[in-house]
Amino acid sequence: MKFLKKKEVLIIDPLETLLETSSTKGAEYVGIRSGVINEKRISALNGVIKKEMNCIDTGYGIRILSDGITSFTSVPDIKYAPREVEKAIRASSMLSNWKRGTSSLSNSVKSEANIKVNPKIDWKDLTKQDFDTYISELYNYVSEKINVPAMIELDLLFFNWSERFINTEGSRIFQEYPYSILTLTGRVKKNNQVVKFYKNYGGLGGLETLPFQNLEQTNEFIEVVNNLPTAKSVKNGNYKAVLCEDFSWTCIHEVLGHSLEADNVLAGRSFTAGLLGMKIAPSIVTVIDDPYIETVGFYEYDSEGTKGKGTLLVEEGIHTDFLHSRETAAAMDAESSANYKAFSFEHLPQVRMSNIFFSPKDFSFEELLEKTKNGLYVGDGLGGSAETQTGAFNLNAQYGRLIENGELGEYFLQLQVSGNMLDTLTKITGIGNRLLAQPGSCVKNNQRIFVGSVSPKISVSELRVS
């Protein structure tokens, strides 16, 4: 039994006690996450704060491997945990009498770490008057440059995420990260209907990651909003295209990225199954997943205590690897890539991307436009649908622009891009030289986590647009 020493008084550590008790009751493996999420949300309309919310969420997530069966439970208070652990072990034992469990975990390095990232400007140190000032200054800058009637919404999300992880293999890890996200939304009228454009800013850290101290970062947002009332509908057809950073990421994340998650491969839900070692894209295409890019997808250890690392998924067009947990790695005779993640202690981790992106190449934005000559520029993503089993996708963009003689022209309203990922990969003709990192999010099995929207611009020889 482990003890915490504080002011010469020995205090029993409840997590260590729970771990010791669980292992003596027949569990082959136990991993416990003790989490705290401290969150602040602020909503403002036309520079005036309309809503503010603060909350703290705490509790424990417990993952158990017993009789070859993995189970998970979460509790708000440690006192309920022993009962839930006993129930999970009994259930595994009963299930194994009916059908033998096959789950196992790949080998893992025992890890000890104490990691804390401090923001430069901590939201917890700011007063309501500070926020009023920041928000009004940002609104004044934006509204002075928007020359059409518009409503400007601002949504701020700050969350301080901390988690202590221990397991029966001896790992003891503490991590604490601050994340900040600002969403600007502009709403204008076009033909008596409201159309909108939104853009996300932020990353790992505090207010210093947001545009409050560099208001020029909002100039792209301003330009798009100014052009929405006169934007046209795009004509259906196939276009040469340049994809902006956010839409390039939407495409790689929603279609290729999810297909490279090993749990989808094992479940028969991936078009990349059987393509390992094969050329699936031109040689200019390299795809990487890296949790160390300082976005909202940053972490050093995943939710089962595996040290993060960059994973080379596609190298010069050749499919080289999948994203793994320890469980999928054991099933596929591989190593964990440290991609077993959950947003909080309440959720069972899943194999997830962190920051997935096309590796930048040599083309400037101007060179991509010149290379395309005549076609379509596809603006920021707006979600959509994708089928990882086939690679088919229908993805929405918030706006588009005409490319004419290598120059950007008139604006188009929201449009949809459809196709097949394998086919689209073969049509990549250029990749930009600038990697842009923005906040993004990912929903898998009804569990949302924040990830980095990270990508350069890319050009493609053909894209189906409607």
C-alpha cells in the first residue's frame, strides 16, 4: 500500500489502495484515471457579453482487463469505485464461461512523469472587466472593417484539463494542460435569408493563443463576411481546385484518418485494410499524426499511459502504418502509437487521431493558384459525412472562390464536395509550404474530443462540386 507524505503526516493514497485491491480480486490489468476539467465559457453578441458559465468536472475512470475481456466504469467519487470494479470482474468471469475473451495488451514501458503546461495569460487571473475590454476591442476592430449589416457572435471556451494515471504495471503519470478556443461567427442577410461564416482560433495555452493581442488575425474572417451578401451559388461540376488548410484537414481527418484507426480496421470498417505497404498516393504525399503540435490536440501521454510520438502513416505515397492502442497493437502484432484517447475520465478511451496532417512541401499559395490556373478555391470546412469502409465522402465547405488565370475571383456560397478518398489522393498535384494549426474537434461513437485542425493548402486536378 502506498502513502502520501504531507507535513509529516502519512495519508493513505486512495488510488493506490484501489489499484492494489483490484489486482488482488483477479484482474489481469487495471488502469485508473483521476481527472479534473475546469471550464469557462463566454458568449457575446456584437461586443456585449450575454452569457457566462463556469464548471468543474471531477471523477475517476477505471479500465479493467480480466479473463481476456476489457471493461470500463467511471464514478464521480472514489468511494463507489471498489463496488464497480468487483461488478466488472464478476461480469468478465461470467462472460468468459460462455465465450472465451481474446483481448490482450501489447508490451508497455513503465512510465513516470509529472507534466504541467502553464499559460502565459491565464483566464483564471482575469476579471469580468478584463474580458469586457478584450471582447469589446476585438468587436470594434471587426465591426469597423465589416461594411455590410452583420451580427457578430463571439464564443470563448477555456478548459484546464488535468489527469492522474496509474496502472498495475507501475506507470504513474500526471498531466495538466490549458487550452483556449475562440469562435467568431458573422451572420448576414442574402435574399431575406441569413447566411453565416465562422472561424476558430486558439490552441495550447491561454489568452496569448487568441487574436485579442493580434487583431489582424481576424482579417480573413472579415473579408469573407463582407463578401457573403454578393456570393453566388456554384455550378455543379468537376473542377481543378485548391483546398484551404481547414478543408484539407477536414478531408484527411474525416476520410483517411478514421480509416487508419486500427479499431476500424479490425472491425472491417476501413478501406485501407490490406493496403499496408502499397502506394496509395503520389510521391509528394506524406501523412503524419503528431500529438506534439501545440494545438488543442496536444498531449504527451495518451489515456493508457503510452508516451506520444509522431506516427508516419503515409510516406511518399506509400501506406506505412495505422494508429493503435495497446489492445489493437496486440491484435495486429504491432506497437501502440499512443493514440488511445478519451476527453475525460467519464469516457472509455478509443483509438483517435491527435493532429493529423499532410506534410508541407514547396509550393506557395500563389504557386498553387498558378498551377491550377482556372478552377475553384475551397474555403473552411463545415463537416459532412464519410464512409471509412469505402472511402466515399460528402463534405461541406463554408464558401468557395473562383480561380481565374491563377488569381482569386468572385465568392461562392456554401458548397459540397464529394468523391472517393483513394481516387482523390491520386489527384493531389501540389502541397503548400505553410502548416496552419487551428482548433478542431472529432466525434467518434458519440464521444467528442478536441483535436488540431492542422494542414497546408493542397491542389488537386479534379474535384466534384455541387
